[in-house]
Amino acid sequence: MYENRVKKIHQPANFHKFAVTLMKKNTRYNLLIALSYSIVLIAGMILGIKFIKDQGFGVQRSPQLANTNSEKLDEILHIINKNYVDEINTDSLHNLPIDSVLHQLDPHSVYLPPTDAQDMTDNLEGNFEGVGIEYYMLNDTMMVTGVVKDGPAYQAGIKLGDKILSIDSTMVSGRMLPKDQLTGRFRGKSGTGVGVVLLHNGSTQPNRIMVTRGKVNISSIDAAYMINNETGYVRISKFGANTDSDFSAAAANLKAKGMKKLILDLRDNGGGYFTAATGLADQFLPENKLIVYTQGKHEPRTDYFSTGTGAFQNGKLAILINENTASASEIVAGAIQDLGRGIIVGRRSFGKGLVQEQFAFNDGSALNLTIARYYTPSGRSIQKSYKKGYDAYKHELDERMMDGELTGDRTSFKDSIEKAEGVNVNIPKRIKPVGGIQPDVFVKLDTAGYNRFYSTLVSKKILSDYVFNILTFRYSAAFVEQNINTFNISDNDFKDFIGFMQRRNVPIDRFQLYNSKAIILNDLKALLCRYYLGDVGYYKAANQSDNAVKQALANLQ
């Protein structure tokens, strides 16, 4: 699909993911999703896998013959000699463990065990075999918090708010089973059945439902809606196999509603397929513009050009990035910035500009090896330095927080563009050389109210427990949908929330509680909106107080 949309001279196939610790979350919304909401997409795709997906041209499996670890290491060293991006002496690496060998190269060359390799492929391909529900363990009970429309569970009659008691005669509620045991019970081949005993919301009699597993398709667009009469908002958290076509469909829908300007949110986007990145950039550019090029010791320069057939070539464009925006998402932001097509709003991106190819072994494991670097149209490499070693690289985002870059206390990283004044989106940009994409409009990380007590509420899931136990009975779906732009969680709700915490025996620090009150109220509303309206409801609510979104709107006037 993408191969037909983007002109190119040569196209290899590769992809990569790296440890989740490299992409430490600093934003409130992702903290809520990851810790407080604790949602598991259980029909075969695990959201909390060990690695963040990163950029690549695709999956090219080249089965090797290695069976033992020793044979596998020899094969890996052979692959390194033939394919690695730089000249490397492998003689000193023969007696090291596989992970240690790869750490001697760069932070993004990794070895993937079979389960991790398959999970990543399923996630990025945007489809998997299962039943298509999300759940939350509420008071030791499995509560359905999301049903994929037209998926197997949806067709079988499972609804939002249902409480699942057993799966294939195994009790799952009230047993505190680990997530892997819960998730695995819904996974299976398409066409096989799984028996579910559940209580429909408001019912006292359990029902037994047989669900036939099938292919579940998940859009790579997290949210797409009109933020005002002429400005659309699209959130993309990863670049999957269908991102290009998913965006095209979303853009067509928003243009039908009057979209003339667009805010593209790539914050916390860890990457994905390289062709999805070039395909998305192509949506915004006129014909024959250089999007990106790649080059390595064993890889000749490969140029990727726009086709001029994109869905949003003319409207005003703002792209939101932050310190967790990496790789494939940096390709899009870099191209838009270099070519003067739009403005970049937020904080300096992660700085990952290495290209991986995947080499698979016959046991299902794989080696993701760096074979090239990618360069933006102006010729800059986005890759930040890793000369200080793997551990220093892993904690580089912590250093940005400590030295004040993220909070705006360090002024040298506030501007990336050499300009007299204002932001001119009509001329190519001259970029100061530094790892990552620097924004045209800097938005500091707001840490007000983020204290230890608030972190406790999130980690102990007190916020989401309150939403599901109390607020879902207090606010109806119809009310939330009709009043999402105007209603707020009330002071009476906040007082009741304090009582809820006391009943849960949560030690309350009154000073820190009231210091975090505004954040807590916003979070409760966002989680309530997500329950009823899905991700689009979450972002509709969260974006109302989002400083980066406000800055983007102001600069699109």
C-alpha cells in the first residue's frame, strides 16, 4: 500500500523496537492510561509489552539455521559483519552474551525473544485474532470497559459495563489472577470458541455467551475530531501497517465537517513502520519533495519522495511533539519542519535516527540490527549521541528533566529555528544541529500539582476506581456526550472523592491533595469520558486544558 504511494529509488525492509525504559513517560495523560486506567486489550494484543515499537521499513524474515545459543551468537556476529551501519571489529565480542554484544554497538540493536517479536508484529500490523474487548479489574471483578465495534465480542452481545465471571468454566473474578493468565484465556485461533459467563450491567442473573474468536482490526488513529469549526485534531500513538490509509479516511471525514486546519498529535509516539511514516508525510506535501533518505556502510543512499496525492496538502498544519516522540514520528516532524510545511509545537523529541532490519531465527526469535541512519530533507541526522554508553543513553531523558530543559529553566533548547521573529511556515527552515527535532514553539512540561500524593492515587488506581464505582452511576452516557465541552466534575464530587479515599483507607495529605485538585478533577472527567466515548472522548476532555493544544490553536490563526 505504502509502496504505491511514495516514490523511492530503493526500499529495503526493516523495523525495530527498544526498551520501554528509554521512553520514560512524563505526561499526565499517558501516566493515567498506563497506570491508573490499567486497561488490557485482551483479544490477543498486550498493550503493556516490554518494548516500545520503533521505526522500520517493515518485517523481512530471513530464517537462519542457528539452534543453540552458541550457534546463534556466531550467526549474529556474521550478520553484524555483513550488515551493520558502521565498521565494527567483532573479534572482541565472541565471548560475550548476546545482549552485551548488541550493547557494544548502539542502543537500538536488540535481540527479541519469540513472544516479544510476535507481539510487536501483531501490534504494528493493526490486527490480531481474539475477541476484541478491554477490561478493568474493579473490586476483583473483570469489568468490560471497551468493546471493539463489529468485533467478535460485539457481535456476541458483550456490552460496556458487563462483568465477566468466568471464561471457559474458569472463574476469573474474585481470584486476583495475574494479567497474563487473564489475557491468555481470550487468545486463540480465528474460528475457535470461548465460553463466557457474565452479568449484564444492571442485571442480577448471569448469562452464558459463546464468542467465536476472529480477526480484530484496530485503527492506528487514537482519536480524530473537530476541535473547533475549522480545526481538526488527530492523535496517532504508533505507526502501524495501516496508518496511512487510516489517516486518509480520518482526514476525509474531518474535511467533510469543515476542516481547514489540522493539529497532528505525535506526542509519546514511539515510532513504527518506516513506510507508514513516509506515507503519512506524503499526505501533507506537494509532489516530488524529499521526505527522508537513509544511508549506511552496507546500504547505499535511498531517497523517498512525495507523490502529490495526499489528503491534506494545503491546509494549515501544526504537529505536537515531546521528549517521547521518536523515530518514525520524528521523520514526519523533520520533513514538515525542513520543508516549511507547518509548525512544530512542544518539546525536543527523543532523537532516534537509526534504521533497523530484522533477521529472524527458526525458533521465532529475531535480531533487530541497525543497518543505516536516516536523514531529514536538509541532511540532518536526528540521532542523539550514545557515546557515553548504553546506561547513560537510557537515562538521557532524566538528564533533560534534571538540567531544566523540559521545564523551560534551560533556555538553550527553547528555539530550534534561526528566525527573526514569529513562525513562518512558508519557507524551509535552517535548524540548529542537535539530537532530535526541536520545536518552533516551545511548551514547557507543566509539573504543577504533580506530587507524591497524586502519584500514589495514580499507582493505586484510586482515580479509575472512583470513576467506575461512583461516577458512571452519577453521570449517564447521554449527559457526557451532550455536555462534554461544558460540564466539569463538581466540588461535591470532589468532597465525595475524599470520602471514597477514606473508605479505602488511603492516607491523605491534605496539602498535597488540594495542590493537585485541578489535575484530579480533570483526570476524573477524562477517564469518565473515555469510558463512555472511547479514546476520542478522552482526548476531547483532556485537550481542553492542554497547553500544547492551546499553543497550536493560537499559532494556526
